[in-house]
Amino acid sequence: MKRQHLVQTKQINTITHPLNASIRVPGSKSLTNRALLIAALANGTTKLTNALFSDDTCFFVKALQTLGFNVILDQRSISMTVTGLGGSIPVQQADLYIGNAGTAARFLSAFLTLGNGTFTLDGNSRMKERPIGDLVNALRQLGAKVDVINSQKSSVCPPIKITASGLSGGKTTITGNISSQFLSAILMIAPYANTPVEIEITTELNSKPYVDMTLSVMSEFGIEIEHDGYDSFLIHPSRFSSRSIYSIESDASAASYFFAAPAICGGTLRVEKISRKSKQGDIKFLDILSAMGCVVAEHKNYIEVTGSSELIGLDVNMQDYPDTAQTLAVVAPFASSPTRIRGIFSARFKETDRISATCSELRKIGVHVDEHDDGMTIYPSSELHDTLVQTYNDHRMAMAFSLIGLRIPGIIIDNPGCVSKTFPNYFDVLEILR
């Protein structure tokens, strides 16, 4: 896999002409991780095509291999082949390291409860700060034995220890306002509990499209879930069926940066192999661009975005697609009126506190921005200037703020290699825009 870890900074060169380019983005991280877990749970071999090869997915694959699963990677064909074992975990002891891969941490924590043995799950320094207590509590209600290794911390974060002997099942409650991944993790492993699993959501659920995505992938592997909206779910004992080939959609979150580029630079950009019918909630970012004045057109094999001579600021709740909030935040200074981003409190618990980090770096460029508990207000800014943008080791900070550099000279991205988390060749693709 091509990496850029050794490059300490990356200067973004401006583009002085309207865009006219066509690009492709990698497969979806969210879909790749869900398909990896479900394929490992199924009985038989599944080949994932257009799979994402990145830090996050490779941490997940390495964890599955450490647990004894046969996972074959073929980067030339962009495929991963997983041999599932019908809910069994081959080894009885493993220490798993998942870096800062939040999806892997949540999904594996639930998956490990199905085994028979002792497992620990740990990550890097930021992962040790990312709360997982709601998931731990929900799993304990279903009969899992999960211990917090660092019990002196005020919140439950990795590392954790799981002493597994299968999952009993029954009723559990879980909050939905920190991460929808907690719910998705339990949904995917619940069919392998000894008795039916009933899940009640005790708060409003953030990022609902990601739960829809989970239910959709489960259905494609043969399991349907009974649910009352997003308030409660009932999962009966069942088994996933392997798929000879399962194709991963292109990543809508990654595509958002290129959808946004014409809004900043003008002109037209085409993103290939993606559809507005995508399972991914982040495809709704196109609706925001359209409301701001851009022209969005879908064709048979690509989506085309054309910039507007005057962007209009919006008041938008991004609770269901918070991963594109930073993308909107770097478009907003070029609008003719303020933009208020709401509903993204959960972004404070991502790779970094994305609300605080985004506001801080926008101010360094000369943007007037107000920080709120659940988001930010960004004002039109005509006197932007060069700066070194700190990325806080957050791939989305690097990718989003690089877009400002397409128009404003002297934008330098610190630690550009952090994009390897989900989009290792991002800056190579960005060059195509020239």
C-alpha cells in the first residue's frame, strides 16, 4: 500500500482555472468493515471487491487474521477474500491492536464476545481516550464479561479485556448519541447469541444512515431485522450466508471532498463509480451543495458537480452525516452569507475533537467562526491567508483543509500521511484536478 507517513508537511498548490476533471475514490471504509465482519461470521468464503485498503481496514484484517481467520488480500484486484466460520472464533487467546480505528474497535469488541477464551483489545493514545462504555454496558446486559483494564479513568475507553464463552442474549439498552457504531456492532453479532436479542435505544440516535447501512448489508447476507423505527430492534438466532462476490461501493465520505472542490474553485468535477442511490448517508452532502447553489447531475457511471458564481450559506443539521461537516466548514467561508452547522456533538469523540480543531484551524486562516457545543457558525471571509494547518492526526482535517489550498496560496498541511487512515493516495488524486 502506498504510504506518505515520511512526508512531514504538504504544500497545496492553487488552481487558477475552473475545474474540468474526472476522478475515482476508493471503496467505502464503512461498507468494507461491515462486510469483513459479516463475512467472518458467515459459513463459507466471500470475496469483497472494490474493498478499501487503508490503515483502518488493514487493522481490522490483521485482527481477524490474529484470531485465526483466513483473509487473503489482493491489492492488484482491490479485493479481500474472507473464509467465515459460522460464528466461531478459532483461537482462545489473542491481544489485538487496532491503532485509532474506531469502527474496528467497536465491531471487534462485540464480535469477541462470541468466542471462547480471553481477548484484549487496545489501540494508540487517542483510542485510549475514545469512549466505549455504552457498548460495554450493553454487551454486559447480554451476558458478556468485559473488563476495563484502566479502571481509574473517568470514562470507559480501551484497552478492554473480554473473557468470552458465547453470548447469552436477552434484553439490552444502549444510547445512540455518542456513536451509532455501538448499535451496529451489536446488531451484526446478535444473530449468534444463544437466545433472541432485544435492543432498546434510550436516546436520540445519531448517524441513522449508518444503521440503515448495517441493516442493508445484513440483509444482503441473508438476515432481516425486526425493528420499530430506530427505537427498538429484535434479532432472532440465525446465520449469515456467505456471498461468492460482494461489491463495495465507492466511499461517499471520500467523494465529498471532490464534490466540494468546484464550490471553492469553480468549474465542473466528475466522481466516477458512485450513485445518489448509495447506501451511505454521506451522499446527502450533495443536497447541501445543491442548496448552496451548485449544480449536481447524476449520470450512468458518475456524479457531476458544477460550482456556482455565488454560494449561499445554510443553516443545516448534519447529525446524520457528521463526517462531511469538515468538508462543509471549508466551503462555508466562500459563501455570501453565514453557515451554521448543527447536530454534530458526536464529532468531538472522533479521531480528534473535530469541532474544536476545525474552528481553531479556520481562525488561523483568517475565518471568523463561532464554536458551539454541537457545531459551529462560519462567516463569509474575504481576506484568507497562508498558514500551516495542524491535522491533529485526523485524516478528515487533512483532506478538508487541503481544499482551501486549491484557492488560497500558501496553505500547508502538517502530517499529510494521516490520510492513510482511509484514503492513502488522496493527494495523488487531488493532483488530477489540475
